[in-house]
Amino acid sequence: MDAASVSKLLSPDGWALLNSLPPYDEKQAMALATRLRAEGVDPDLAAAALTQSRLRAKARAKLGDFADGMLFTPDGVEQATRLVVAALHARRYLAAGVTKVADLTSGIGADALAFAGVGLRVLATDVDEMTAALATVNLRHFPEAEVRHADGLTLDLAAEGVDGVYADPARRTRGGRRVFDPAAYAPPLDAVWALREQVPALGIKVGPGIPHQGLPEAAETQWVSVDGDVVEAGLWFGPLAADGPGRSALVLSTRDGATSSRTLRTDGDGSDLVPDVGLPGAYLYEPDGAVIRAGLVAHAAAELGGRLLDRTIAYVTTDQPAPPPDGAAPVATGYRVLDVMPFNLKRLKAYLRERGVGRLTIKKRGTAVTPEQLRAQLSPKGDAEATLVLTRVGGAQHVLVVEPLR
């Protein structure tokens, strides 16, 4: 999107057109574009409005109803923090006594929106002029939020009265390729870390694949999942790490119109918690992805009252169903174990054929077998369905036939 398109959208006629469009439907987009041209709508304005309608529809999954009053870029939607997570970021700063946050890499303004929404003053910056312009539009209802087209690292934080800093460095190249080296983030991670010498209340959003090796000892590193999807890791310094440094996993569930959460954490490397290892019981649990990324599988096993199938694999088994989470988000997905057998392709194929299984869900950990290849080899046929878990038991490859717990 260019400046001319934004200008047209922000005109009274453009804004009215954008907000009058029906819910975006890819199948109807061409017909709608044709109708708008037939009605005499400027083709460039029509194209810009339809593009924004599509991006708003995509952004609703992250931002809910707020998306309907915002403008986006494709990268902005991709990189925006989910509102439920951004709200938790904002509460960290509020609880730490921060009054003014500098959002150094604001993007289209999702986190800044959450900061301003809880009453914090916000100085948001972005190095891309168009992105900063869209953030200005998106934060228009918050007079306590200022947006600047600037490199956030050049701010004089003391002169600006900033007592909290937040950054979400870009982790993709301009071609969309994912960047894994923190030194190649934009801005580089080390450059942002250094700001804690000026402002101790520093938070940095990083990719959930960040390795444990090299994490700053002074920070709380928290992995976050939403409805089973690991969405981010965050580095929290100083007063933002209220429970002190260490690793934690925040599991969020937004089902049934309500949000529940559960946090697991360790202050060290978790070596003080050594789970039992044993044969499969009547139930199998797959820890949430944030728990696995945080290296807290042993903590999940303790909470579930179970043991590991293998010390290096993130599957927990129990003889009795784990107690319900009592309103908290579950730290693992549970299954009832129906059968256990050593992995043997011929035997497994016969097992499925005898039961008329034609629909298969295949899960795996600790095995080189690929689900796609195995599915083709099994060539399942029938009306029944089954879930297979391929993993190691007692050092040997096994198949567990399971069904999800309701």
C-alpha cells in the first residue's frame, strides 16, 4: 500500500466505502470489485478498500473487533501480537509501576494499542514511514499515544520521560524468509538488550524457536501459547520479571468466550525435578507446545501425576486420568490409551484393516518415520477413525493407539 492509497482511504468517501463493504469473501471479491467499478468508484480506491477488507478479515483472528477500525499491511498482520497476549504485556508494565512505554518497533500498533488501553502513555516508533502512518491511524482514539517515524534505538529515553521499553524486532527478511540468528534481527537483539542499562523495565518479543543457550540470565524468558499454538517467547527484565529470572510457560485457552491461563516456571535449569520413566499406562498426555519449548515437561509430568515414556521425549503417561485443571488452562492434551504394540508395518496394517479404519491421525515424537509416508504405506480403508502415536518405549519404537479425552 502506498501513500496515495492511504490518502484515498482516509478521505470521507474512502473511509465510508471501506466500512460499508460486506464481510470479506474471497469467492465474491472479483464480483464485488466489478460492481464497485460499475458504480463509478475510483478503481484505485476500490482496490485499496478491498485489500484492507481482506487484511481486516485476517487480522480479526488476532485482534477481534478492533481490526474493523484499523488499517494494515500484509506484514503488519503477520507480525501483530494477538490482543489477548498484548493485553498481558500491558499488564506487566502496569504492575511494574511503569508510566510511559517506548514501543521501539510498533508495526501497525497492536501492542501500543494494548499499552494505551490500560492507561499507559506510549511513544511508538517504526523505521518504515508507511507503517508508522498506519499506526497513527490505528491509535487515533488514544491521545496518550504518540507515533513517530523514527529508529527507536536513537531515542533519548531519559529526555522522553520513558520508564519502560518494549521491542518486537523483525524476524523475517524483506523476501519473507524467517531469520533465526538473533544478531540478524532488525534491530539486532544485542542492541535492544543493551537498553536495560538505561531503562531496567525492558521487554522483548522474540521467536518461540529461540534456543535456551545464550539466553540472558537476568531475564525471565516466557513462552506463550494460545489454544495450543505457540505464538511467541518474551524476554522480561528488571521489574517486568516480578517472579525473578528463569524460564516459564504461559498457556492460554480462549474457548467458550472466556480466557483461562496456567503458568509453569522454573528458577533454574529444572534439574531438581527428575520425573519417573516407565511403560505406558491407561492415559497419554502431550504437553502444550509452550511447556515443551520452555523445557518444563518434567514440571508438567509432576502436575499431571505421571511419568515419561522416555526421558528425552515429551510424552507423559498416567494410570489414572489427571485431575481437572479447575478453571485453569490445561498444560497438556489428554488421550485414552486403547492399544500398545511394537512398531511393525505389516502388523499395524492388519490391525487397522481388521477394524475398518480409513481415517487416521498420526502423531510422532522420537522417530524418523514421517506421517505422510506411513499413511501411504498403510493405505487405510474404511469408515472408522483412529489416532496413532509413534514414539519410543523402553528404547524401542512403539505405536500407541489412542482416543482423545473429551
